[in-house]
Amino acid sequence: MARHLARARHVICDSYQTQSDFHSRFHDTAAETRVVYVGLNRTFCQVPPLEVTAALAALGIPPDARYLLHVGGNNWYKNRDGAIRIFAALRAHTEFQGFRLVLAGRPLTAEMRAFLRDARLADVVVGAVDVSDAALNALYAGAEALLFPSRVEGFGWPILEAHACGCPVITSNRAPMTEVGGDAAIFIEPEQ
């Protein structure tokens, strides 16, 4: 792929961050680059409360539970462990003590489970592994916010998906999350 990109005359990038990454990697290229933001490739939208209740019930979560949602795998750049640490810090404050954290994506690692056990959070952090698009849509729609402290992304699909479902977004103060979130997100330092 790199060999072909190095010879390309025109390259479309899905964010200014991707465009910058391209030029950093292929600094001698004569390629003309353009940023074209992508749209959702699946339907994400606000849903009736009964769909949220059903998605929560499938995870063993009470229908009236307040929760933050993280979407992503265990790759270092997704900073899932950072999301767990942020949640642990939030739970120390009275207004967040009733909250849960739903981690949609891959199963938790042994290290994450050990941290949750030691922090006495294992009963309020729920893994939502291999959820359907409809269930993920409902989880976005019912969440108090998407907690997405990613270190690096090419685009940041969960931010766009959350916005489409009416879910507030808390994400990293780094590009491209700042591009995708725009004026409709709360930006934080992901390494805190």
C-alpha cells in the first residue's frame, strides 16, 4: 500500500490529521491531497426508550441506570484503560457515584479486570462484547455521554456515531477528535 501511495497523484484523506500524517510519511510526494469527511456507513439515530431498555437488559443493567459509554477495542491508541481510570476518578465525586461504565467492543484484558477488582468497580463496569449495530445505537442513545479519550485516530467514528444518536461526547483534545467533535464535544487531555 505504501508503495502505491508514494506514487499516487491524488489522495483523499478523511481528516486533516490523516492529511498531515500522509505528508509526514510521504514528504517528497507530488500528490495533490484533499480532505473529504466521511459520512456514516450504518444507520445511527435517536431511538425510543424501549430500545435503550432492551439493550441495557441484555447486559444485565437496570433500565434506569445512568452510564457513560466507551466504544473501541483494547489497542493502546484507543486508551480504554484511560477511560477506565477517568471513570474511576469520576466515581469519587458524589454526582457520579451512581454511574456505570459500558465498554462496547472487545473483551476486557486481564489487567483491566484486575484494576476494576482492586478499585472495587467490577460490579459497575460492564463489557458489551460484539454488540449488534442496533444494540450499539441504543447504547449511544441512552448514555449520559460517550467517553472517548483516544490517543490517536484516523477519523474517530464513535464521535460521529454518538452525535447521530443524540449522545454528548467527551473526547481527546487532539486531532482528529477535535475536527469530528467540533463545537459539539467536551475535550480533555487523554493522558490525565
